[in-house]
Amino acid sequence: SVESALRRRGAASSNRRLFSSDSVPERKVAILGAAGGIGQPLALLMKLNPLVSNLALYDIAGTAGVAADVGHINTRAQVAGYVGEEQLGKALEGSDVVIIPAGVPRKPGMTRDDLFNINAGIVKSLCTAIAKYCPSAVVNMISNPVNSTVPIASEVFKKAGTYDEKKLFGVTTLDVVRAKTFYTGKAKVPLRECLQLIDVNVPVVGGHAGITILPLFSQATPAGNDLSTEDIKALTKRTQDGGTEVVEAKAGKGSATLSMAYAGAIFADACLKGLNGVPDIVECSFVQSSITELPFFASKVRLGKNGVVEVLGLGPLSDYEEEGLENLKPELKASIEKGIKFARDN
Ligand code: NAI
């Protein structure tokens, strides 16, 4: 009948819509520092992400090889390598998401703040270019010290008149990934959920360095009812020192790169899903915030078509977490102010 023919045609056209390119929007992602320890595996993971249509790999050296290599993978994203400052504009133009893992990593005995002098300048110059070439892109800041580099980025964007606080994110996902892993190893959560790490959740708030990293194990799901206060303290310390654990194990060859690339890919994917209008995308991130008296703070954030839709509150804290929160504020405040001062003075 005519009716069933129309129904068939309707089904065919909605199938076409499902698979046509306009059902998955074009999205360009740029990675700045793409030839580095984080940049290379992150380039690989973003090449595997079906939400990415264009992948721009930028560094001061070495991106031609990374781009040729990753570009041979038969997934959707078109890959291009860009090298040197004169190609930075082309790398950035049209980007929806810019991920920044550029800069030096820690060596044993160093704190993240020891990286400040080198990385602050790198972040400042890269953000100046972002303001010029892709001012409305979502920025995922990985370069350390995140507690200072995010405020630096905000000042650079303010000066350029392009600052949108909804689009600037410090990537703290690795702290969440570590908290989930350590928690699952320790808590006697039901085995079914244990096997699927993805079902375990632990919010991590504050900042991204030492005691400013505050995992909220009291809010972990599924609840680890058998955890003692001592267990929680040990898990908290291991999460705070997770980066140092890797730095020491690598003995001078850098800091976390593979787990960081994984975490960076998770966070960028969440940003892309938000941009594409997927509902209920929530991740922890270090953002401009008014949930405490500090101007930047990491907490759960709901992501949407324009970046941050809502910075979620901390929820109920245990006494131990309340104490951790008060203890971290002076250090986090100082790191934020150091970043702002650097950007204003330079
Ligand atoms: P890496 O030294 O292996 O790679 C850094 C890359 O940045 C190099 O390829 C270098 O050429 C490039 N670079 C330097 N100056 C640049 C510039 N002006 N423009 C573009 N690229 C530039 O270091 P790795 O291990 O990849 O770490 C990168 C950063 O990520 C470090 O600051 C590190 O502390 C940070 N990090 C952050 C984490 C987080 O959780 N947010 C976790 C682990 C590391």
C-alpha cells in the first residue's frame, strides 16, 4: 500500500539522517604539545573518538611524524600536523576544543609549582594565540601547575577581551581516575560493579596539586561501607600523591603520560558531548567558581552546548573532608594569585 511504502521511505530517510554527517556535527580538536609524552597517546585516543572530525596536532617540533603515524588509522578524524609558531594560527583556526599538554613535566623531588617559571610563559603565549585564532573554543588545560595555569589563561583571555568563564577548564580528571582505581582496589564494593570500573564514582574537588586534591570518598558510589577512617586517610593520601608515585617510578623520565592521556581523552570527550547537546554530562574540573570564597575551584561541573552549564556544589562532607577543605584553601589561594600576578606583570 501507499501507506506502507511511505512508512518504509520514512524509515529509510531517518536511517540516512542517523548516518549522514549532519547527525554527528563536525568538530575540530587541537592538541598543543602533541609530540610530548602526553600529547602522543592523547592524539591516538582523540583519533579514535568518533565525535572528532578534524584533529590538529601542534608542537614546537616533531608533529609531522606523529600526524603521519596517527593519520594512518582508519577512523573519521582528518589529522594534520603543525610545527612552530608560524603554523600555530592554522592549527587553532576553527577549533571547537583546544587541549593543552605543552610544557615541562616534573622530575623526582620537584613539586608542580617548580614547573611554574617555564610553563607559565608557554601557557601565556599559547592562550594569546587561542584568543586571536579561536576565541570561542573550549580550552582544556593540562599543563602544570594547573592551579596557576588556569588563572593565567583567564587573565590572558580577559586582556584580549575574549574571556568566557564557561569555556576554560583545568583538567583534574586524572585525580578522579586515580581515586576510582584506588577506591575500587580497597573498598569491598559489590564485585559486579568492581569489575566495571566505569560504575564506580568518586568526586574529587579543590585543585590539582598535593593537599589541594581533595577526593570525597564519603560520596563514593557504590558506597564502601567497610572502609575505616584509616583506610580513607590512606586512600586520600595515595590520591594526592598519585602523580609523585609515577614521577618516582619513572625515575627522571617524566611524569604520568599514559594515564593522563586516558584522563584527558575522557574529559575532552565529555566537552564534545556537551557541545553536541548530549544531556547530563557531568565531570569534575577546575573552573571559575563561586562555591567557595576562592575564584577558581575544582568540583563537579555540568557541561553543555556552551561549556559550563552549572558548577555543582560540594554536597555533604565528612568531618575529615571539611578539615581537608579548610587546609587546602591557603595553598590553592596562593597558587591562583601567583598565576594572576604573573599574567598581569608579564
Ligand atoms: P613532555 O615534555 O613529554 O611533552 C611536552 C611537550 O610540550 C613537548 O613535546 C614540547 O615540545 C611541547 N612544548 C613545549 N613548549 C611548547 C610550546 N610553546 N608550544 C607547544 N608545545 C610546546 O611533557 P608531558 O609529560 O607530556 O607533560 C606535559 C605537561 O602536562 C606538564 O606540564 C605536566 O606537568 C602536565 N601534566 C598534567 C597532569 C594533569 O593531571 N593535569 C598530569 C600529568 C602531567
